[in-house]
Amino acid sequence: MAKVDVVMPKMGESIQEGKILNWLKKVGDKIERDEILLEISTDKVDTEVPSPVAGVVAQLSYNVGDTVEVGVVIAYIETDVNAPLGASAPAPAAPAPAPAPAPVSAPAPAPIAAAPVPTAPAPAPVAASGGALLDVVMPKMGESIQEGKILNWLKKEGDKVERDETILEISTDKVDTEVPSPVGGILAKILFQVGDTVEVGKVIAQISTGASASAASAPAPAPVPAPAPMPASMPAPANIAQAPAPAPVFTPSPAPVHAGGEVSRSSGGRFYSPLVRSIAKTEGVSQGELDAIAGTGLEGRVTKNDIMGFLQNRGKAPAPVAAPIYAPSAPAAPSAPAPMAAAPAAPVAVTPGDEQIYKKYGQNIEIIPMDRVRERIAVHMVQSVHTSPHVTLIAEADVTNIVRLRERYRAEFEKREGQKLTFTPFFIHGIIEAVKKCPMVNVSVEGTKVIRHKSVNFGMATALPDGNLIVPVIKNADMQSFTGIARSVNDLATRARAKKLAPDDISGGTITLTNFGTFNILTGTPIINQPQCAIVGLGAMEKRPVVRELDGQDVVTIRTMSYLSVTVDHRVIDGMLGGQFLKAIVDTIQGMNENTVRI
């Protein structure tokens, strides 16, 4: 019988807390591993929190609407399904006073008198006895991720750690990332070593929140044996249930008199989250006031704490509290991950396998080991080809209207949005409209079941500076306007190249676009991004002479043309449906004008 903590997950670098939107299970309910337990909302995203293990929900520590700090235990799951829920708190105190039968020698009291063992506690390696132990678990970094590999521990046992300071680096099938400390304290115990692969939800380390406690504070019970150093490490039972007080919930300041109005999603190149915009609207914060707040979040974004601080000091002298916090202190944190820059420097070692390669190819070669991301891409591509029978269809599209639309609105869009208007949103818009006409291409396969997705979560293949590829996803792209799609494209592409994507940004895609035209490639046959069943390829756009009919006469004119390809999973998408889908894309793109696309 074991109790597993479910903690408020960290959904981004600057995220410090989450709000509980909905519990999908109640106490006593049985739950499977990876089954959704609750829904939460943060400054950046609303998401679901899955169960790390299978079992029974033993306790829900917070209610709907509560705002909870990252790392705080929000629920407990009993892994022994048959165990009574009431027997959750083990009481090991009772067996302790049983040392009576142990001493065979008569002078039992003498050792107790001579038991000023406090002289031996010098070797208290980890100051863990002053406070509760908080578990650090292997985080879940995506829908299908079940495990992570430990790449590097940036802290060792006994080291002091600050809240949100990176303590280790991990690698998963989809992304390499850093794991921050959920609390400040001392790293009391490291349970897995570099190179170990650990299941999601398993405890990988423990942090003592009593950072200043010393081993002398540990009770020295009656164990007479001289090996006193052993008990010094004993007071570290992992089953101390920690339930820190919930983070203070924001209570709006007395209704301000300022006239607010609608706040833009982005302004001056800075993105504002739905939560920040909602608070601004409720509290009457104008766009100008919001733009003037110094943000402490990622890339200078305004967080909930920033706007709360602004509201608290709004009526006072013009001394914005957020300003001194942002400039000096924010740059200090990035210095911690410095060791990571040095980490990928090991591919020079010669292994026995290398000797065989040299024998096969000779000495005039260079052996370059794949990095972890390239290894994962290789496995994913091979798996996709083995899973789906690929069929590729190719058509030519006249994209002259797109070129003219972009040229006409490019300056206006950049002035209004603070972002460049690229061609990508036009093609995404066209593909989404085609999906609406052919919804059975927006599917995936589970065994013999076809899963039709009612939302279009649009993946856009993005090349990274290191030569690898990642596919960030525009969630519910079919519900967004053209401008919303353009904003999402710019935001995801920027964060992908800066390696700032969150796990939710790269999961859940239902169809993907890849653009090999960037390299002046005319067309291609891309591999499907599993578990999706279709991927669209975009070739180079170039001016070519084409034949058109004008007043009943064939004429040669210059148009901007491009080849589009669609690769489909022939298990569920036949040539007819694939052809209809590709034609719908071409027709939509060629028919774009000011009336069909609102820029």
C-alpha cells in the first residue's frame, strides 16, 4: 500500500501557480494511469493534469477555484486499489517503544545514561531533519510520454537550492528540458543517477524544506549500538505528508476609476495572456497602462503577479514596483543553466563500435554521433513508415493572389500587430478550410478504430538552429481568425528557435504542414507525423509562364506558381479522399482575396 503525491505541475518557466478549474474525479474514484484527474489554468495555458499512477483517489487537498503554488501537493492517490481509504496515514510511532527485549546485558539503563550520543552526529551529511521532505517527481512532458532519461544533475546531495532553480536535465522522446526545484531547501536525496530512465510520476529526488536544520535536532532514541551516524540519516521518512498553505488568492483592489476597454492580445511585440487580459478588463487597466508595466515573465511578458503589483500601487506615487524587480534580478537566473551549454561536448570519444566502422570505410572519414533529438527523430520516422502505408499526391497551385494580398497588407499588418506577415498563415488558412470540406483527413488510428478529431490542431514543422526539427502545434486553429493564426505562427516559431516551447506546445497535433520551399525545393514526399494521418508539403513559389484563357483565346501570362503535396495514411485515406482534399486546398488558395481572407 503506497500513497502517491499529485503536485501542481510547472507549465512554463515563469509559471509559479495554477488555478484549479475542475476535478474530473472525486475521493474514492478509481483512476487509471494517465487518466485525466483535473483541469488547471495558468498565466499561459489551460491544460489537463493526468494521474501519474493507477489507483484510487484518496484525497483532494484543494477545491475548484483555488490557486495553488507549483510543486504543492494537490491530491493523493492510493496505489493499492483494495486498501481502505481511511488507512492512509501510517503511524510508525507505536512500534518505536519496543526496544525493551533487545538488550541482553543486564545494565540496560547504563547505556541510556551514557547515551550522550550527540557527540557522533558530526557526519550529518544532509540537513534534512528540520522540515518536511518534498518529493520531486519525473514530470510528464507530453501526452504520449511515459518516461524520461536523466541527463545531468546540476545539484548534488546536501546542496542548497532555491525555488525554480534548475536541479537536473532530462530527455524524453519529444524534448530535452530542465527540471526546476518546486521549493527552496536542501537537496536531501537523489534517487536515480545520470543515464537512468525513469517512469513519469516516480520520485527522483527529495528536498528538505528545513534548510537550516541540523542533525542535532534529530531525536536520539534508545538504540544503544554505537553506530550513531546511521540514525542521523534515518529521520528522512518519505511519507511525511506535506500540505503547504495555499498561495494567497488575488483579491481585486477596490474598483478603480480608470477607463479600461479591450486589451490587445499583443502590443509592441509583447504577448498578453488571457488571464492578464481578463484582469486588465475587470480592473479597467488601459492598453497604455498595461504596456507600461515591466513584465517579469518570459521575454518580458506581464504575469499575474506583475499586474497585481501594478493594481496595488496604482493610486500611489509613480513608482512602479515591478520595475526594479525586472531589470536587475531577472538576468541573474539564466546564469544557472550555464553548465548545460558545456554538456553537449562529448561526441569525440572513440568506442569499439567506431573501430568496426573504420575497418569498413577506412580512416578518411569522420564519425559524428547523433544527438539525442536526432536519435528520437530517426526512431519516429522509421516507426511512421512501418505504421502507415504512405501515398503522396501532388498538384500545382496558382498563388499569385496570396502574393498580392501579402504585399498589399504587409506594412499595415506589421504596424498593427508588431509582427511580420509571412506566407505561412495563408497556406494554413487554406488547409484548414479544406479540412472543413474533407473532415475525414483530420483523423488518427487506434488499432481498428478511426478517431475523427472535431478540432484542427495544426502542426507546423519548424527547423531549429542546430539542424533538428520540431513541430509546434496551433491548438483549435479552426476556431481562430486569419490574424490569430498569423500571431500563433510567429509566436510558436520564435519560441521554438529559442527552445522556449512548453510540452503542451508540441503535443496534440491532428494535421501538419512542412515547407521545403524555403530551400527552393519544388516538391517533396514528407513522412507523416504519427499518430496523424496526413501531412501537407509546400514547395517553392516561383514565377512561371502559364497558359490562361482570355476572351476565348489562349494566352501566355506570368503567374506565381507552387507545387503542393499531400501524403496520406492509406489505411484510412484512399486516393479519392486524398485527391479531394488536395483539390480543396488548391481551390481555396487560388480563390483568396480581400473578401475571403480578413487580414
